[in-house]
Amino acid sequence: MSIHYEDDYLRLQVFVSGFSNNAWLVTSKTKSRKQTRSLIIDTPDDPHELLAATQDTEISAILITHNHQDHLQGFEDVIRAHNVPVGIGAADAPEVEKMGTSPSIDVSDGALIVVGDLELRAIATPGHTPGSTCYYLESTSGESNRGRLFSGDTLFPGGPGRTGSPADLEQIVDSIGKKLLTLPPQTAVHPGHGDDTSVGEAKIEYDVFIARPRPEGLSGDVAWLGS
């Protein structure tokens, strides 16, 4: 576990497990309350450090970026510890329902999720999975207008998330270009695995990719500059 970012309004912690999966604890540090309020984004395996950190805050919600098992292996442990509302894209919800939970948070495109004094906007980004959803946190007063995007497996440093077919690749590229790269360039991108990037860095590489012909049948692991 590490504190990824902290100011007077926001504390962002990341917990790495499994296949370098990132689980995020997003905390609103409202000075007027004795206890902070937080939400969890994704629940990979072995969530004991994540759950230990939640003992000092009130969990308001659990948000899932998509329904692949490496992002859900710790879900039952987390929901057992914090029986709170859950959000996941409607097309991906059956995987959570199999574990006995009915998602109740609206995370359709443009929906707002409030935690304390923080507000996240759901962004529907199909491609990696049909229900893939990113969550955008606009800047806090302490961040000099730097928003934060929790991109799941939709956008990584250097390229989009893995796709299973050329049609899926076209869909994820469309999602990224129309939904994510329209955010301010200074927006930090926090993916579901590995290191951060920024919207500005991703757009530079994306523009190179989109300007040249694509090999027929391209899908799978695609790099903006190497495919």
C-alpha cells in the first residue's frame, strides 16, 4: 500500500496485488466531519491491506471498472467487510450478480457518484469488455486543476487495453478518442494495472496511431507507437 496523492481535500491510496492489479481507495478529507468518507475502485485478490486501510474511514461505495476476474477476486471479502452500494457497467453486472450482489449505483455514461465532498463522473468506455467504465474525478482545490481518471483496463501508458477482436479494438479506440482524450491534457490516468500516464501523453501517442493505416485483423495487445 502507498499513498499515491494527498492534499487537504483528497487522499488517494493504491494497493497492488495479483497480476499487478491496482485497487484504489479514494478518500474525501472533509474537515467538517470527524470521520472521512471513501470509495473503493476495483477489488483484486488478497485485499487484506486495502481492508486494513478502510478501518479509518467510512466506505460509501464500491465501483468496479469491468467484470474480469482479476478485478473481482477480492470482491466477496470486500463486500463482506463493507456492505455498501456497488456500481458496475450494466453489461458487465451479471458477473457481480453471480456473487450474490445486485449493483445499485447508476454508472451509466455521465452519471455522478458522490463521496463526501468529491464527485466522480462515470464514463462508459466499451471495448475491453462491453460494460467497461472509467471514473473521472475533477480536480480538488489543492491540485491546481489536475483531474484524475481511473481507467481500468481501457487506457494504459502506451496503448489501449487488450481486445479480443478487431471490432473490439475499433470500439475501444473510439471510446478512448471520443470519451477520454477529450478530458484536460493534465488529467492523471490511473489504470487497472501498472503505472500512471496522463491524458496529454496518451493523446500524443494516440494521434500517431490514428493517423496511419492499421494492419488487417489487428487486436489483442496493441501499442500506440508499435502497431
